[in-house]
Amino acid sequence: MTSILIVYHTQTGNTEKMAREVAAGARDIGDVDVVCKKAGEATLGDLLKADGLAVGTPENFGYMSGMVKDFFDRTYYPAQDKVFRKPYVVFISAGNDGTGALKAIERIALGYKFKPVYNPVISRGLITREILAQCRELGGVLAGGCQAGIY
């Protein structure tokens, strides 16, 4: 069975709405185990077990949330050489443009040697139905590609 880990942080609930849709999209594929955890609760074991990773964050001061950074800090060294080319996607709830948070995640993902597999979803402002549909697609593409062995 394919396993997808969704790690996110939220303060206003917007990123959580996005995470729920990513999870729903992954589940739409069928025969997929979806683990959706707040960044403070996600563990190294969760990361190592997952076939694919979705990272969600609000944009805080032009950067990812501190809790998402904490997840990366806690798992980076112990995950070395164990997550090579693990497929990942990103979703961001931004009050500004989200590019600072995205660039920070992309830099960290390079260190892990994760493989980006789909364009990020960045909500600039309110979470619309269109954004939620994009999140659902994001989850489906990640899970479907993992399940099919494409990634």
C-alpha cells in the first residue's frame, strides 16, 4: 500500500483546510494510507515510512512557519541517505506572495535530496474553491505517481 505523509502547520486554519484537501486527493486514488500530521507531531518514523511527502505552511514573515522548520530540523540528520529522491509537493497559505516560504522549503528539500514532483499550490489571501481543488489535485498527483511507481 502506498503511504503519503502530509506535514503542515496552521494558526488560522487556512493551511489545515488545504492539508485536508491534499489528503482527500490522495485518498481519491484508492489503496493509499494517508498520514496527516501537524508539524510538531510528525516524526522521523513518519517520514521514513512514507512513499511521498506533502509539506504545508503558512507564510510567516516571508518564510515557512517555525513549526515546519522544526520538523525539518528534527529529521534532517537522522534521515540522511534514507530519503533519497523521495517525492514531495508543497502547499502554502500566504498573506503576501509565498515565494520566500517556497524558496526556503526548496533549499531544505535539496539537502534531503527530495524530488519535487508537481507545481506548488500557493494561496495568496483567502482560501477559495479553486485553491482547494488545486490542493486536491496535488494530493492525487503525489499519491497516484507514488502508487504507479513513476516517482
